[in-house]
Amino acid sequence: MAKFKALEGKHFILALLFAGWSLGNLDRFVMNYAVISIAKDLHLNAAATGFLLSSFFAGYALMQIPGGWLADRFGSRKVLLTAIIMWSIFTVLTGVAWSLTSILIIRFFFGIGEGGYMPAGSKLIAQTFPYSERGRAMSIVLSSGAFLGILSPIIATTLMATIGWRAMFYIIGIIGVVLAAIFWYYIKDPQPEEENLREETTTNQSTSLVQLLKYPYIWCLFIASFSVNAINWGLLSWLPTYLVSVRGLELLQLGWIAAIPGLAAIIGTFGSGYLLDKLPKGKEYLYGIISAGCVGILLYLMFIANSVTEFMIYQTIIMIFGAFIIIFLPTNVLKTVPSQIVGTAMGFVSFGGQLAGFVTPIAIGFLVEAAKGSFDAAFWLLIGFAIICALSFILLLIKGPK
């Protein structure tokens, strides 16, 4: 009976982490659609729009390593609560923005607030789940991004067409305050399970992040995280604008069509978590090379696609291969780094990804502005990142976590 209750508690914690990250993803994803109306209301050009899309990631990236360290130092619960409360406040404030400067500042602090959630949530998973289940647990939490990839376009475009983008952010922020109260009541800082402790006695307990930074392993993960997230956020942030301005879609059409790749992302996310828990140690790097190579090829096919249907088919397949890489990175950290510093290590790897989220939308904005509305150079930039990601996995295959 006690074992049953432990399992029940473990899965309830996972459900709350999933709910929290779902709301976090919603807060971020709707901006990619709201920016179409915001740019009109605030009279923003492509370069200014790029800064707006990147302002969140500036704060989010800066908070990755401190967020992980704070979770290691003070426990996951405090960091998770602070993250949800802070991002909810700044989500509401997004709805009152009156100028480019005001919305840049608001979205920056929104990113600061949300930045600690994933490192703290990853630490909570490492403390709660045994080694053999961490890949699936992480894939479930990260699958929220895939589900919101389906729901966000529909929610955002529908709400914007009915109540407007400002009221939409008010509603999402209020939901966050309610979720924070649920976290406060139910989430505690657990002690690692005995099985986890037994597994980690074989690792170097004195390892710190400073020591990890001396090894190619952690830098390869950092580069892979930067590259795949540059592709991910480059597509997510600019694809709505591209499909409307270049491919001629209407806003409501965009909401439903953009939901299709999200279905593939769900399949890829859950399948990746299961596969990563079953693969022999080291084989996951080979799958990473293949996945990154396929993403690069499919990006090129998107670039030369003759129709929206063909374009969306290639994007849908990209979501499957991209999901493997996105799930692999945190799972590899959870299975390789001791739980005592997993929050800090996760924060460093995630910092690479969020740094890409900051840099890429700005870079694409300038490229589009310089090319007078053409997205050709932007696609070549993303293809280049796919090549870099594949190279980082080749190094991991050769070197391993040494």
C-alpha cells in the first residue's frame, strides 16, 4: 500500500509539472501570434518585432543557470512557486503595454520569472523518479510544448479575433495565479528515493558545474541545445508572420493549419522518451546525428516548397526528428549528472537553448528587414544550425560523457 501511494504521489507531481509547463508554454507561444496584432498597434517594423520576440529570451536565458543553482541550494518548491507567480504577473502586464520600450521591459522580466521553472522541475524529476524512468518522465513534461503547439494557435487566433490580444494576456495571467496556489499547497521538496541513491553512488559525488565545464561533453550539449533551439524558436517565432505575409494565409486559417505539426510533435515527444529509456548507452548520440541531418534536409525542402500543403508536410516531419533532440538533451543530463547538481547542469545546457531563443528572432528580423521582406537568408541560417547540431552529436558519439 505504501508503495502504491508513493507511485501515486510521484505521478501527481509529474501531472502538476506538466500543467505548469503547459501554462508557461502557452504564455510564450501566444506571443508568436499576438505579435501580428501588436506590431500593427505599436507600429513596429520587422527589426523591432524581432527584438520583441527575443526580449523574453534575454531574461529567460539569463535565469537558466541561477535558476538551477537556486533549486540545488534552496529546493525545487521555492523556485517553482516564484517562477509561476512572477511570470503570471508579467503576463498580465503584457496586456497593458503601450510602447515598444514598455513591452520589451515587461517581456524581459517575464523571461526572468519563467527561467527557473525548467531547471527546478528537472531537479524535482531527478529526486522523484528512478534512473530507468527519467526519460519518460521528462518527455511527459516536455510534451506540454507539443500539446500547446496544437492548442496555442487555435486559442491565440480565436481570442484575438474575439476579445483582443490585451484581454487574452489578462486571462492567461489570472490562470497562472490560480496554478501557483495549487503548487503551494501540493508541491514539497522530496528526498531522493533509495533506488535513486543507489544508482548515484557510482557517480562522482564531488563533481561541480565548474568541473563539468572542463569537459567537452557539457559543451557539446550546450552547442546542440543552442542549435536545435535556434531552429525551433526561429520557426515558432517567425513562421506565423511568414505564412501570412509570404504564403498569404488569413489569421484564422493560420491558427488551424499551424496546429497540424503539433500532432506530430506529440508523437515524437512521447516516442523519444520511450526510445531513450530503451536505447543502450551511447546509441542515442547516433540517433541524434541522424535526426539533426534529417532536420537540415527538411528545412531545405520547406524553403523550396511550391505550396502551403507541401510546406506543412515537411514542417510536420521536422517536429518528429526535432522532438528527439529536444528530449534527448535534458534526459542525457538527468541520466549522467549527479542529482546534487543536476539543477545547475540542466540550467547551463538550457541556457544554450534559451540564448538561441534570444539571438535567432533578432537575427531573422534583421535578415528579413535587410532583404526587404524575403525569408531566404533566414532559412539558410536555420539549415546552418542543423549542420552544427549534427556536428555536436558526432563529437558526443566520439568522446562520450568524459
